[in-house]
Amino acid sequence: MLRTLNTVMEVRGVSGANRLIYYFRGIPVLGKTMKDSVYSNWALKKTFTVIALILRILFAFSTRFAYLGLIIYLPVLMTAGDLPLTQQYDLYLHILVLLSFAVSAVSNAIILESKRDKYICVKLMRMPADKYMHATLSLKGISFFVYFVPAMMVFAGLFGAPLWHGILLALLLTLWRTAAEALHLLVFDRKGIVVVKQNALVWSVIGIGYALAFLPLYTGSAWLDMDTVLISLPAVLAVLLPGIIAVIYIARYPRFRNAVDAVTKIDDPLLDMSRMMKEANRKQVETKEQDISAEQLQPGQFTGKNGYAYLNAIFFSRHRRLLVQPIQRRLMIIAGLSAAGLLLQLTAPELFAQLIRYLIGGLPVFVIVMNFTSIGELVCKAMFFNCDLSLLRYGFYRERAAILSNFRIRLLRLSGLNLIPAAAICLALNLLIFLSGEGWSAAEALIFSGTVLGLSLFFSVHHLFMYYIFQPYSTELNMRNPFFTIVNSIITGVAVIALQFKGAPGQFALFVLLAAAAYTLIALVLVYRYSHRTFRVK
């Protein structure tokens, strides 16, 4: 098994090193220092393999912290931060059990998932399926436990629980997920069904599970004394025994080849999955015949426009549905939430007053809200598929003057679109606060509105900047550039950190607007200097 595991790790390491080299060579200035010959330099590639492994390990640890922190700990802290730590810990464990033990047990199955290295090792390299699965499952089980232990211990400690709680929870979760893997394999063996491919079932479990997980945050208490129930001998035995039985069942299972063949035929990572993802992404941004009216095809409607202004006018006119519908959906959500707020004022004045007080002091939350409100990512994907993908094959379209002209026109148009829901948010919130009778001066309303509108402009610049500098989309519209994901993750992390700001709204608004202005300036400079090198088809 060790030899098999070593082979699998070498395949993963070399693949990761090749991707790391490829994306490093795409970095402006620094990338030019690395030549094509690096791919054949085995010593240097080993270095990149080690770097890729270290990054993978760090990413695995960080994702566990992000999952427990952002998905579970932060909602508990924001909604139940005034409760005693023991009650907060119960809520934390309640959410953890439903999401990690229940939902993930149905929606995730390593044995029956489609993976590139599974295809390479078993289908191309003819590695025995049972040896591959035994090696990878052993590694996955050990690494799953190791990666979760630090995060579990940290967040258990934040609630005042003993650190050994974190170790025990990580062990129980590992054993429970092992039992779930065995159950998935048993269902496939008896019924020929790959449970994780049953979309209706999986998404129903996800929806119901998340609803039940977060419902106690609104009632203020968990349904059970989770600290006592989960950290108890009966609960430990109830997970330990199925986990041990599952390990034995998986170790003795004789038909792994059938399981591997099933998932690599259904979702071949190098063939069918690529086509499926390509079609799914295209449907999201493709233009339909009924989207273009007779009036849009009439000559003379763009009189006075020429060059790239004319090109973009045609693009935005013929893809109006892709631009208008997302804005309409956002406006409907804002209107619905506003109506719900007004109804709450009539039916539950005390709860409405609490909501208004939260909104008055909750300006940092709108950093995240405005990120999700922006339609920048969708617009960039539509521009790539319906316009830039074809034109970037011509040299004139990749010239600096052409790129900067398009960037300027598109930035103005995208900013105008994003300002519509931003203005609606400002109007709705100011109206609700005014009707509540809370103290809300003109200066406070101006600070709030200016911050929301400024964030709207910031995310317009951000999404377009990311598109022109990293151009993350392949011809299948998949995001293939890891630096795109890294920068977006940093922005999201900063937004989460901003939630901890406790100062006056004016101070926060000043900080946000100055930071946004600095980022915008840097982004514009980088686009001006490097976009003609980075904006291309990949």
C-alpha cells in the first residue's frame, strides 16, 4: 500500500507542480524570469512539487478554520453573542452536527467521487483499483482527522470547552464520515446507485439540513443539551462501533473496480465532465434568440457611436437580459425584505426595533452584502463568452489602446448597473429607519448611503480589474487561475474582518472609502500597465 500511495502522491505532486509553474509564468514581470525549459528540469520541478504540497497542506488547514469560523462560529457569535458561553457552545455543536455529520455524510463520498488522479492512476496507468482506493482512503482518513484537530480545538477553546473536546470531535467526525463512505459503497453495491449523483435527494438534504441547523439561532437555544449528549460515552460508542465496522467493510470490499468504472464513465474528469461544465456555464451567459427584439436589429439606433463604443453598445443591447434580470431579481429581494420589515413593524414592534438598531450599527455587514449584490462576475463571464473569446484571437484587440478603451467603457456601464440596487438599498434602509422613529440624522444617512454607493463602485472596479489582469476563464468558462481565487479570498477575508469593527460608523465609512480608493487606484494602474499582456484566451 505504501508503494501505491507513493505513486499516487507523485502523480498529484507533479500535476500540482506543473500547474504552479504554469500560473507563475503568467504573473506579470516575475513570470518572464521562468523559461519553458523549467518543465523538463527535474530538480527544479521537485522543488515546485514540495511547494505545491506545502500550499496544499496550508490550504487544507485554512479551509477547516474558514469552515468552522465563517459558517458556524461567526453566525453563533453574531446572533447569540450575548448568551452564556455554554449556550453558545450548544448552538455551535448543534450546527456542527447537522452540517458536518448529517448533510456532508449524504452530499460527499470520496469512494464514488470523480477525481482526476483516480482517472489517471486507475484508467490510464492501470493501477489496481483496490490498491488505489485502500491507499487514498487511508491517507484521506488520517489527513481529514489531522486537518480538523487544530480548528476544532481552537473553536472549542473559544467557548470555554476543554481542548480535548476538539480532538474527540475531530475523531468522531472522521469515524462517522468513514461509516458514511461504507454506506454509500453498500448502496452502490446492492442497488447500483451513486447517491451523490441523485441531485434531487442531495439538494433536499442540504436545504433541510441547513434550515434545521440555523433555526435555533433565531429561537435562541439548541433543541438538546449538545455538550452533554455529544460528549458522552453512549454517543462516542454509537459512532465508534459503526466506524470500526466501516473500516473493516471497506478493507475487505472486493469490487472497487466497478465503483471506479461507474464514476469515471458517468463523470469522466477529462472528457464528459469537461463538456458538462462547458455546457452548464454557457447556458448561464448565452444569448437566446428571443432575447433580441426587432427594434434592436434596426439600423441607425447607434448613430454617433464608432469604434469600441459602437461594439460595446451592440453587446450591451443584445445581452440586455443578462444585465436586466439580475438587477430585477436584486430589486425584488430588496423590495421583499423591505415589505417584511414593514410587516414586522406592524406585527412585532419590539423585534422590529431590535432589527433597526442592528441595521444602524451594522454598516460593516454591507461590505459583504455589496459584494453579493454586484453583478460584475456575471457580466465579465458574459463578455468573455459572447464577445472577447472570439475577438481576443486577433492581434488588434489585444493592443493596449483597444483594451483600455474597452475597459473604460465597460467600467462606466457596470458601475451604473451596480448603483441601481445600491441606491435601492439606501432608499429602503433609510425609509425603514425613518418610520421606526429611531434617531437618524441627515449626517448618519449620508454616511451610510455614501459607504454603500462607494462599495458598489469598488466591487465594479474589482471584478473588472480581476477579469483583465487574471482573465480567469478558459474556453469552457471554468475558472483556472488560482491567483484569481487567492485575491478574491483575500477580499472576502478583509470583509469578514471588517465585521469585527466596533468604532463609530463615520470612522468605518472613512476607512472603507479610503481603502476602496487606494485599491481602485492600484487596480487602474495595473490595468493600464499590464492588461495588454494578461488579457488573452487560455
